[in-house]
Amino acid sequence: MPGISSASLKQILNLNDFEAQARKHLPKAIFGYVQGGADDGTTISHNRDVLNHIRLIPRILRDVSACSQEVTLFGQRFASPFMIAPMGASAVVAHDADNAMAKAARAARIPYILSANAITPIEEIGQSYPGCWFAGYQKPDESNIERMVKRVADSGFTAYFLTADVAVGSNRENNKRNGYTMPFRPTARLAFDMARHPSWLYRTGLRTVCQRGVPRISNIDPVERPSIFSREIDAVTGYASFSWKHAEMIRRYWKGALIIKGVLSPEDAKLARELGADGIVVSNHGGRQLDCAVSPMEVLSAIKAESGSMTVLVDSGFRRGTDIVKGLASGADAVLIGRPFLYAAALGGEKAITRAIGLLQREIHIDQCLLGVENCEALKEIAQA
């Protein structure tokens, strides 16, 4: 079945619009998995409240005719200061979503980060976007680390994001209420939910099974690829015994850029710097891990002060061009955005993702011009209120 029409796509004017349309298209269980957070979901709303509270002071009568939003990250030049964040099980939400996001990001010259919890193999994405980035959960075992790092490197990836804020799986009550479980367990309620959304059922559910067979978590291990029905995937998040000494092992074996994702403490930023990390992501996992965690924007400046020469990235709740401007003005080098791009993939694949990227790029351009800044470096010097 066809995806969203070109006419309908034109009616989507910002990243928030994709969520509203995706709610209608996706089964409740699938939509809830993407949208939801931990416990009461207060961290998700808090992320937005903090961003909305920040105000910008524009400068006038400056020549902004040559405005550029290009940035350099880990030795690569990109068209914009944002990227597509890693999201697990994306190809269950939208048909071939990982490839669609990788291809759209490559064409737009922005970074794409593949999740270890994807069902699309690393090797396949390495062909869709040579040189893109990987976000992994690692077993606390040196042999496993060495072999996994080799697999990522052999697939052509250039940056390794260690997802460090998932020592255990979080309490996601909304998933249980909606019938979304991992390992996946079909129920009559879930079947009814999917049957009420035939567009998703045919465009994603059945097509994915026909293309790949039973979906498998493909990138969590050097060899093992458990199916979404396997009890093994109870442990596809982090590992409670994983510590800084294991991160040091990754640093020893991985020769590309190493980024620690999930930093909210200045002290942890200092430890990452001392480890030899090339970058950090200031993140509360989009509100999906510890509920009542601070917003990254509340601690970004303090973490920046401890970052030294590391690249500082930020995520969690960013949706508008003004949000990205605020992130950069507070010390970030670029911003990760997840959910809206997955909603776009669910609605219209690569075409819709390209639309989402373009809308955000347009907003950033307008915001830069109205603020009176020519480039992203100048954004770090603008005043906030």
C-alpha cells in the first residue's frame, strides 16, 4: 500500500506534525512504544518545559546574506548541526526504517546513528551510508568487546557511541498497558490493534516478515542475533556490571571516534575526558530511562566546562530550529533528534524523512538570520534570557 501522499506531506509543516499523523497510522502498541517514557513520563514533559523557558535575544542590522549552518564533527563536515539519533526496533515501526533514515541522512549530508537494537544488520547500513555512526550496548567481556568493535569497524562505521545510561531496562508501564512487550508476545488484543491499522499491517508488518523473516535484534552481539520472540532479548539493553573499566577496553580496541552517550553529571564528563573519549552526548535518553532526571539543558553549561577538547552533543526533547539554536548557544556542537524522524519513516519512508530534515534546516536558517548570526560558531556567542 502507498505511503502518505505528496499532497498530505506538504501539509506537514514541522516535526511535531509527524507525530500527530503517525498516531493515526500506527497501532496503539507501536505508537506507544515510540512516544512513551519511563514511569509517569514526567521527564519527557520536563525536557520540553526547560527548552521552552529559554528565550533568545536577537541582534539586528547584521549582514546574514551568507548564512551557513554547516558544522564539523569528528573530522567530517556536515550540512547542519543535527543528526538522526539511534532508535531500537525502528524497522518494526516503519518498513526498512533504518535504511530509509540512513539514505535520507546521507543525501542531506547529516549524520545518522544506527542502534545496536536495530533489526537491520550493521553490514547492510554500512552500505547505505558508508562512514556513518553506531550506538552500542556492550557485554562486560573483553573478548566480546574486541569482536564487536571489529565487526563495527569492518562494516565501515567511523564513530562508536557507547550507550551508557541503560545499566538496566527502565520501568515502561505504558508499553505493558498497550501490549508491547520484549520479548514480543502476540495476544488477541494486540492482533486486534494491528488489524485496525491495515496500512501499517501491510506496509510494515507483513512486508518486514516477507523481507527478513522473523525480525531479529541484529547488532547487539558479534555473532548472536536473537529473534524478537526470544527470551534472550531480555538482556539486549545494558548490563548492570558494565563500568568505566569496560569503556576503557572499547577505547583500546576502537580506533575511530568514541563517544559516551548518556552523560548528565559534570563528574562523568570529566571521567569520559580522562578515558580519552572524543565526545559525549548530554542526554536523559529522551525520558525513557530514569524518570525525574534533569533535562540535559539544565546541566549542559556545567558539563561543557568539564569537557575539555571533547565534542559535546545533546539530545532529549529537541523539535524546533529554535531548540537547536538554544542547544548550540548553551555549548553543544550539535543535537541528536529521534522520534520525529521515525514517525516520518512510518508515514512515508525516505521521502517523508527528507521532508522532515528539510523543514528543520529551513527553521534553523530563518532563526540564524533573525538572530543576526552567520554560522553555528557564532551561535555560541548569542545572548539568552
